Amino acid sequence: MNLMKTLLLLRHAKSSWKDNELDDHDRPLNKRGKRDAPRMGELLRDEQMVPDFMLTSSAKRARRTAEHVAQACGFRGETRITSELYESNIDRQIAVISAVPEPAATVLLVGHNPGIEELLAAISGECPAITTAALAKIELPIESWRDLNLSVRGRFIRIWQPRELA
């Protein structure tokens, strides 16, 4: 039995503010976002961190980010799109993650700030700034996703920012 799970937190890529009429939930990616999202997918592939399962906010910018990442890293698993990750708090995020089916060892969550930073701080004690399309890796000392709660202390491994990639 694997006694460790890996949680990857990805903030959605840069979104467009061009159309003031659009609801926030429906904002698309802008040019930079469309460039950065696939680069983060390539990073997942190159670092051998392709997830087994993906969770994404139902917001258009998060869904598009997840699609670009999945395509670029060769992801073949299941993606769960949920409104629970849009404007969510830590408790809701943990509830969504803890419902991930076994035997997924690595889960990628595509979400928003401030939720992503709050979740990272709550489960790892670390709170680096997570810019758009930035990826954080946390190792969790749990056997099953349903074991995740606020008393679990994960180990923050590192954060990757799109601007650092070649």
C-alpha cells in the first residue's frame, strides 16, 4: 500500500479581461495563458509528474488551462470538473480532493486564488505566492484521499512559475 499521495496545485493560466460584459466564470484565457498552460503540461511530462486524476474548477479559464495541460503532458486519466472549486474555501477544496477515487496516487487540482494559496498554506505550512499558471507540489502522508483533512501535514516540495521555464 502506498503511504504517500502527491497533490499538485495549479492556478489557472492568465485570463482575458477584454469583454467587460462576460461573467467572471466565463472569462477565457488570454494569449499569455494559452502559451503558459501547455508549458506547464510539458513540465509535468518532463518531470514525470503526470497526474492520475485531475480536478478543475468549472470556470472557463480553469477548464481551458486543464485541457491545455492534459494535452501537453499526455494525461489519460479522468478529469472531474466541479463548481465546488470556483470561489471555494479550504473546507470545500479538501472535500473535493478527499472524494478522489483510489488508486490515484497523484492528483492535479486546477483552481483559483486565493483558494489555492490558502489550501497550500493549510496543508503544508508554506505560503509562497502562486501566480497564474504556477504549479506547486505537495507530498501528503496519507494512504487514501479520504484521509485528507486539515490535521494532515503535507511536505511542500517546490513551486514552478511559467516565467522560469525555458
